[in-house]
Amino acid sequence: MSEQTFATLVSRWYEEHARDLPWRRPEVTPWAILVSEVMLQQTPVVRVVPAWQEWLARWPTPAALAADTPAEAIRMWGRLGYPRRAIRLRDCAVAIVERHGGEVPQRLDQLLALPGVGTYTARAVAAFAFGQRHPVVDTNVRRVVCRAIAGEPDAGPATRPADLVATEELLPVAPADAALASAAIMELGAVLCVARSPRCDRCPVASTCAWLAAGRPAPTGPTRRPQQYAGTDRQVRGLLLGVLRETVGPVPRQRLDQVWADDVQRARALAGLVTDGLVEPVDESSFRLAGDGGPPAPTVV
């Protein structure tokens, strides 16, 4: 199947069947799209939608977030998980204000230079906010391209330069059409060409899918085990942050000691939060969220 045919079929399917997600609506700003892309990293859509709406209601522009404290960003992040993203998003807002007059930049190199914005996020914003032609490659896109084009069941654990090349070859030449195709391929991988139990009977490119034609061979490499949470440092970090989020200003160490019985693990988790810039010591016996109860903590941009 030609690249043009593949993109056309998937884009037509997308225009008819795409989920109605709020950040896909025409009136949404580039800043709102950037926020959605950061929130959607490793987090299901159903959890992101209300958090995204609340975040944009409070901070509709980068300047609004940049003027607030890191602590408030952490509080607003709530239980989305991986709370360092809240700090990175605020750092990004500060950089947008200082470098770009408060407007999300359009150029890919400028997007890549923002704090916490990597290969995927920069290209996603360039494509979905500004209608540019860039390969937007996440796990879902890699799976679709690997199966439909290469006939392989699994694309491996991490994005490679070859994945960007393979995806770009499928995009139409016209930037707007390419941006639509990028969204369509991603959606296909999210709702039909899923990792387990793919819905090939509903796929718009099933008739020419190389993986389906090969009999849907199973992966031959090691299976990735689901990441455990209970009993891990991640759980302890979450419990500590939960106490700190609920309090404005310093929290005594004795109160933090109550969240987890293992002294060594609790101390390690707390030290990790400090290292990550989420928590800061006030003195030897108390801690607070970064910048809480005082001026914003210094931001590395």
C-alpha cells in the first residue's frame, strides 16, 4: 500500500470515529494542547480530562502558571502520578514567558529547547497546535506502523530514530494533511490496534496490514511485566506528597513519619522528592512543597 493510501484511509476513519476529546476542539490554544500532551504521558485519558479542565480553568495561559508557585502546581496535579511533570510544566511556562513573550513557540527547535519538552511532546505540539508536518511517534504509533507496514507484532521498548523515519514516510506532503494523519495513526493505535486483543475487524487498513496477512504472529522477545506500585518507593512518595499537598507551609517530620513504617524506605523516598525539586526542607525537622509559604523556588530554565 502506498503511503498516500495508508494516510488517506486512516485519516478518513479518524474523521468519522475519533473520540471527542476536549483538547482536539478547534478553539483550543497551543498552551492547552501542550498541557494535554504533558498530562497524557503515562496517564489514561479518562483521568486526564477533568484534571486538564481544572488546570486550564486556573491557569489558562503560560503567564498565569509562571506567576504561581511550584507548590500550587504540585497541588493542582493531584494524583495524576509522576508529579515531576507538574514542576516541568511550570518550568516550561516560565521559559515561554521569558523567551517567547508568553506565547507557545511554533518552531520545532524552540519547542525542543523548552524545559521538560522532549522529542515526542515537541512534535505533537508542532503538529496538533500549529498544523505542521512532523512525525509524532508514541507507543501507539510505533505499534501501528510496525504491524501494518513492517508486519512485526511489537516495535520494542523505546522509540528509535528509525521509527521517526518510518512514520514520516507515511505522512502526506501537505502540512495540514500530515498533522491530521499523525492524529489519526495515534488514535488507531489507541482504540483499535491495541497491544492486546486488537480489533482488526474494524481497522481501516486491515485489508493491507502486513501483520494481519502474516497471521498475526506473537512477539518473540521477553514480555514486559506490568510495573508494580504497592510497597514501592513510588507509593511512599505519593503518601508523603499527599500529606504535604494538604498543608500550606511546613509539615513536621513527625507527621511525615506516620505515613510509612519503614524508616529507611521513607527517608529514601523523602530524599528523592527533595532531589526532584518537589519538596524542600524548611529546617532540620520540617518540610514543605517547593516554594510553599514563600516566594517561588528558583527555577532552572
